[in-house]
Amino acid sequence: MLHWFRLLRIAGITTLVSNALAMLASTGLDFIDIVKQAAQSGTAFIWVALVSCGVYACGMLWNDIADVSRDAEINPRRPLPSGQVALPTAFIAGCALIALTLVCATQLGWRGFYMAGFLLTCALLYNFGGKHIPWLGSSIMALTRAGHALFALLILGNEHFDLVLLQMSGAFSSGSSSGNIAGYAANQYPLFLGLYIFAITLISELEHRRSYRWELLIGSGLLLSALALVIWQVATSVLLRDFIVERQATQATLLIIAMIGGSIWAVGRLASILVPAIVHARRALIGVFMVRGLSGIILFDVLVVLAFLPLLALPMLLLLPIFKILGRMGRMD
């Protein structure tokens, strides 16, 4: 079983959970309204969770199937090149996962089915060619993660999903007050997440191809830009403004401390790897950075949540030790 955990890189599932929570929080709804609307959507929560895990597992599994020859040379301890999992078995499991994921997606209606198909297509495009083209693979991966976050809105029902897609396509009108709440706030998160994922994927590419230091600098700059945008969102949030206007000094102070502390933590743990990599041009540090970059998605999402539902940030931080535990069970190499 541990071989399959390594093959599917199960630690990454914790980042899907944090993405979904950040997406739901960024709608601007309070916790009770989120729970109520999720309850009104019936079993949507279950199907969204199953499809999300299915898409992720497909991406990881087909990634190793596509790279089995390459891994035999540079990473022979991976489950497929080492023979711990047979290639035909992995191939059958990969096909079955795609089919099961699409079947589960039909339970969410045509929106869920087409979104699942889109996400699976992006994952396969990345695995079979996209990741070998500089910058294109990063763009595909960013689009996949941003789309995955949007997919989580189906937990609340079709209305929220449609509102966000309409706004992001430029067709959103401010005719309804509920649309303004669910549209404007939620529009920002997928874009910020996409930028973060683009940056860490771009940097990860530099481990196994001819690269230039300026690419590492650009990737680092984009990463800091994504974090800066989220920090700015917290600093200018309606929640913090209300705390200040209503003179709720304790709440405002705690939120500011959490914002500053989380920002320093997120930037510091990434910079401690990126700075030596840039200064000494050490590719060996990129692998270490990737683990931190992936777990950093959780911290990134915690910062996002601070702007909307600060109390949700504390339980979300528990995903970090879970990520580490699962990462040790199925190493993220």
C-alpha cells in the first residue's frame, strides 16, 4: 500500500482541502451560510470531494506512467521503475480512475462533468508533453489548479459557480446583491492561486532541464507577487476595515498579527531555499524547494482565509502536520 501512496503522492491531497476551503471562504459568505448552502446542495459535497481526489490521483499516476523511462535513469527508486508497482497494473488503474472520476462527475450535472473533463484533459496534456516545454507546462498546471479551486464552488450549488465564471469571463453584471458578494471576492482567489502554482512549477522545471539564473529570479519574483497580492487582500479587507471602524481593537490587532506572522513564515521558509539556490546556482536545492512550495500552498490558503473567515485559519493550519505525516508515508519525490 505504501508503494501506491508514493505513486499517488497522497500528501498533496491536503492542498486540495485547503484550496477548497479558501475558495469557499473567499465567496464572502459567513461560515453558517456556507454550511446552509452546502446542505441545500445535498450530496454535492461528497461528489466534489470524490471527483477532486480522482482528478488529482489521475494526474499523479499518469505523470509517473509518462515518465517511467526517465525515472528509470534519474529516480529508479520510484514505484514504477523499481517494479514495486507493475506498469500494466498502473495503466489499468489509471484508465479506471479516469472512468470512475467522470462517472462521479455526472452526479454534479453537466457543469461538474465538463469541468472534470477539462481538468483531466489539462492534467494529461501536462503529463504527456506540456511539462517538457518551458513555461507551457507551468501555464497548464496553473490553469489546472485554478480550475480545481473553481470546481469546489459546486459544493454551494450551481449559482455560485455560474456567478464566478460569468464575472471572470467579463459577462458578469452587478444586478444582484448576492452576485456581488459571491462574485467579486471569489474572482480573485483562483487568479492568485494560479500565479502561485505557475511560479513553483516554473521553478521545479529548472531541476531537470537546462536553465538560466534569470528564470529562477523570475519564478521567485512571481512567487513573491502572489504572496504580496494575498497579503494586500488581507490588509485591505472589509473585515479588517470593519474591525478598525467599529473600534474592535483586539480583533483588529489579532488579525494584523496573524497577517504579519503568516507572511513572514510563508516568505521565510521559501526564501531560505531560493536565496541559496540563486546565489550559488544549486539545482540540488530545487527538489527541497518543491516540498516546501507544495506545503506552502496550505500557508498561502491560510493567508487568503484571513481576509474572510479568520477563525477558519487555525484548523487549516492542522493540514501542515498532516501533509508532513502523509509525505513521510509516501515520499514526495
